[in-house]
Amino acid sequence: MGEQTNQVQLKNFNRRTVLNYIRKNKTATKAGLASVTGLTFMAIKKILEELEELHLIRCDEMEAGGMGRRAVTYAVNETYRYVVGIHINKFVTSIAMMDLRGEILEVERCSMQQDFPNQSAFVEMLVSEIEKVIQRSGMEKDKILGIGVGVPGPVDTENGVILTPPNIPMLSYLPLKEILESKCGYSVYVQKDTNVIAFGEYWYGSGSIHDSIRSHGNDCYDLAYVDVDMGIGSGLIIDGKLNIGANSIAGEFGHITIDINGPLCNCGNKGCLEAMSSGIAVLRELKAQLEKEPGHPLYAKRENLVIEDVFKMAEKKDLLTISILNQSAFYVGVAVSNLINILDPQIIILGGILIQKYPRYFDIVTNVANARKVKGAKENFLAVSKLGENAGVIGAGEIVADNFFNEKVNEVFCKNT
């Protein structure tokens, strides 16, 4: 009995290995799979037939081979099941229905600037919008694998509880997983927002860089995502896996100390990167500078500044706003150099409103980081996020898909053991 169980486990392990290789590389051939897995050509052929029979993969297209022959390529069947991804931040909550290749079929965005009197009102809105997206997609319940949610950290990922997000205190200690599972009837996975964005970038972002890494035979690589927004955070992918740390606080990049005598941060410490460089810090510094410049175009608005005011003045070549943005970028560059010196990730993706709206920001961060890291080392890949406003929902949905392909797919295999 034990030997039979071991054989089933080995068989399922090989099936998962083949399935996830196809998933990571978008397509694969029998010969290619045999080469990377070490399984025989006939074993690969049998596994592919089984995966096709279960509708987990499909024949994709013919790939040119040697001597004019064409090899059949296989791809994940993206319509086998679907996932719901949710991304919650200070400004907007986005909810999307996606297939297993991260393609968004339906999306809804709800402003977070409205006044929620309590957590119940927020949850009521969220559940209503989830139901709306599912209804518009026309998806049957049994075709949906679950709901992934990216929320401001810190987060108790095991229990799906939002802890004490400094920039959205209204969500403090909200047991989101338990509530959504009860109200929606799906499995729910809750992760820190920058973790899900990092995951989205790992699977679907900045394709040319990813392809360059993969072309050298490295399918599992290290990626750090740095979010430079109204707050600052990061997500880490180590050897192809999301790294949340021992206490789910890995990647609290915004709370590394830049100046021990610096301004007070929302977290209670002084001189955090978030207190020095975030969008909130930029607005605070601009207001302080405007008090001394009554002739500045933004002087009259100094008590009611929004981040768009900064970008508009920077576009007009206003030296005050440009100098504040440049100083913010310098501090982020210093922090990124520390990140490189500690982790040395192959890829660093920079995203968030300051990166997206002020073109020079990325260049300054890159120049400072490369100048201050350990001398003589090769340059790390630094790139701007290509997923933009959809990065969060795509990554949240991929958390669900990843759980299915690595764990719950075993339940599907049991039907064909």
C-alpha cells in the first residue's frame, strides 16, 4: 500500500513538474520537456496525453524544427478555470476576473476616497463589486478557483487578516479572508499589496528582461519589486517563490531607516524611506517650502495640495517641485543600492505613481543605485513596471492560480490516477 502511494505521489510530482514548466515558459515541446525534466520521451508523451485529457493543457501550435520538421508545442489551457483578483490601495480598489494566463476579462474600479463610516460599509461595497464582476463575466461558480486579494501591509497572511496599514487605518485588524469566504463562497488568499504586484511582474511584466533571463536557462530567478507611491513598499521573489518572511513582514522596504534624525514616519519611527521619499513626504516637504515662497503658483493651495499638483508643476519646469522630486528619487536610489548589496536580485522592477508620472525619477534611482552599490559587480536589471494599474489585480489572481497549479491540482490528478 505504501509503495503504491509513493508511486502515485511520484506520478503527480512529474505531472506538476511538466505542467508548471509549460506554465512558466508559456509553451513547450516534448523534446524540450524531456531535456529539462530528465524524463524519457515516452514518459513525457504519456504525461502530456493525461494533461490534455484533463483539459489542463492544449496543443498550441507547430514550432519549426530541424530539417524542415515541425514540433507540436503545448500551452496551459487558460480557459480551464478562472480567478478573481482584487487590489486595494489608498485611492482605488480594483476587482478583476481573469483566465489562467492573466488576461483580464472584466474589471471594476471603486474609489477609496468615499467616506466609509465603518469596516462593514467597506466590506459591503467590496462584496457587491465582486458579485457584479462575476455576474458580468457570466462565469459559473464551479469555474472560479478562488479570490486573491492584495492589501496594504502589514498582513497576517496565514489567517488573512489586515493588521495595521498606516495609510488606511480604517482597515486595521479586518479579518478579510474569513469574511469574504463566508459571504462569497470561494477560497480567499490575502497577501500584502506589493507582494502580489511583485508576483504579477514575475509572471507577466517587463517581458524582454524576463525572456533574457530565461534564454540563459534560468526559469526560477530573483526579482524585487519596489513601489514608490504615496507610501513605499516592496515585494520579493526568491528563486521563483514569493518570499514573505518568518512573520509576513519581508519587503517592508519603506521602513528601512535613511536618517535616524529624520522626519517622523506613520509607523512611529524616524527617518524611514517612506517618511523621506513617498508621495506623502513629497507633499509635506512642498507645503513646508511654500510657506517661504508666497510668490509661487501653488502658495494659495498649500493647505490642500494633491500629488497631481506636483507633477503638473514639474512638467512646467518649476524648480521647486523638480528639486523635491529629485531629492526623493535620490533617497530611493540609496535604498535600492542597499537592497542590491544585501540580496543582489537579478531583476528590480520600479513602479508606483512617482515612477510613472515623473520620467526622470527612474533615471535618478538607477544612477544613484549603481553608483553606490559594491564596486566591480555587474549591473542588475532595473526596469519600470509595464503592468501599470493592472499589476495588483493580475498578481492577486496569480496567487490563486499558483496555489492551484502547485497544490490543488492534485485533486484533479486523483480523477486520472
